[in-house]
Amino acid sequence: MFVYIIRRLLQMIPVLLGVILVVFLIMQLVPGDPAVLLAGEGASVETVERIRHQLGLDQPLLVQYFQYVIDVVRGDFGISLRSNLPVFNEIMIRLPITIELAVASIFITIVFGMLAGIISATKQYTLSDITIMIIALLGVSLPSFCLGLSLIYFFSVKMHLFPVAGWGTWKHVVLPAITLGASGAAIVARMTRSTMLDVIRQDYIRTAKAKGLKLRVIIYKHALKNALIPVITVVGLQFGVLLGGTVLVESVFAINGLGRLIVDAIRMRDLPMVQGGVLVASIIFVMVNLAVDVLYRNFNKRIELD
């Protein structure tokens, strides 16, 4: 297991280098010159060129890329062009908010998704099953910004149960977490239903029923563990989707998290901030996927990690 983890950590290096390269090249295609934005529209050509030289923007793209990689290895994510503050410090201020939102959302995804999937599988073709699958279909189909605005209208504007925007108390977490976790919960529910139906048709489940074991014991002690392996895969992938979804949800609910920080940086062509934010999000996603692979081994000892 230790060797496997070390090998996976080493495999992260080319992945993160590729992420930096892709973001770097995409930002070059965004209209506008960061030096002009910093100097102002009325600045002279000499002033703009001086700023470009200070930022290293007059260097070839390949040189800029490798210089950034060297700085990141040293722990230097650069200076924000927008605020003139260290990128790493600004990210660390915003990151805890995004992590709190992502954890709350993944909790909703796992708990409600799995419960809905189990109920749907054990009551196949009943009204409960049909209702849950219809709700799951709506959860997958409904855009997150549409769901978020609807939740704000009904629960904040009309019923005054939760704040419209901001962050700070548990009430601020509820609506954004539901908005972000609804789609994932729908996907997990459908996957759990499918895998549970396959498992409960196995011979050992029939044997357990023949021995007189209670259905609850059969489902939660015997069937669920074997049905969880595909679900864990979906949850791991959904965490990456959640990190990407925070960009939209944080904008809808005016949350000053990492996602909104990246959006503001893109508007200002703040390349160091965009690269730093995406790099940190990529590291978190890769680490979550590593944790998912380790969980495979704990749930099924027959799985070989290679």
C-alpha cells in the first residue's frame, strides 16, 4: 500500500505540469493585456512595456512557463496582478470556505443519494421507486444556477428561512450545499439503485433471506458493502465536479471562496492567480482520487492495487 501511494504521488507530477500548461495556454488566448490593465488605458507605451518587463511578459511563452514551474517548486505562486499580494496567501484565505462548501455538498451527495438508491432498489417498481427516480432525473437535468436561484426565491425571499447570500453561519451553508450536491445525489442514487439491484439478486443474498435474516440486516450488513465499490468511484469523480461547480454556486450566492476568486482573476487576466487557484484545486482533486483508490482496497480485499 505504501509503495502504491508513493507511486501515485509521483504520477501527480506530470498531471499537474499538464494542468499548468493548459491553463497557461488558455489564458494567452483571453483578450486583453495584463500590463495594459495594470497601467491603465491612458498609460504611455513606455509605461506598459516597463510593466511587461517587470512581469516577465516580454519573455517567450516557453520561458514564462518553465519559470513559473520553477517558482511553484520553490513554493512561490507569484504575486497577484490585481491585488499585488502573494497568490498563495490569498488562496489560503479563500480555500477553507470552498472546502467547507464542498464537504457539506459531498455529505448531501453521499447520504441522500445512497439512501434514495437503497430505498428505490428495495422497493423496485413501486410508487416510491418511481418517485425517487423522477426526482433523480430532475436533479441531473436541472442546472445548478437555476436550482440555486429557485432556492433563494422560495426559502430566502419568500419564507425568510435562510440568508440570501454570504458566508459565516450554518444557515449560509444549507442552500449552496443543496444546490451543489443535488446533481451528485441524483447520480449516486441512480448508481446505488443499479448496483444494489445486481447484488440483491446474488445467491448469497437469497441464502441469507432463506435463513430468516431481517431485510435491514441483509441490506446494510451484506449487500451494501459489495454494492459500494462502483458508488465510491462516482463519489470520487463527483468531488471534482463539486470543486468545479463552486465557481458558479459561489457567484450565485456571493460567497468569497476559491471559485469566485478564480472567476474574478480571469476577468482581470490575473494569470498568477488563475494558475495558482487551478493548481490548488487540481491537487485536491488528485488527492481525493488517491483516497478513493485506497478505499477500494478497504472495501474489497480482492482488489489488487497496481
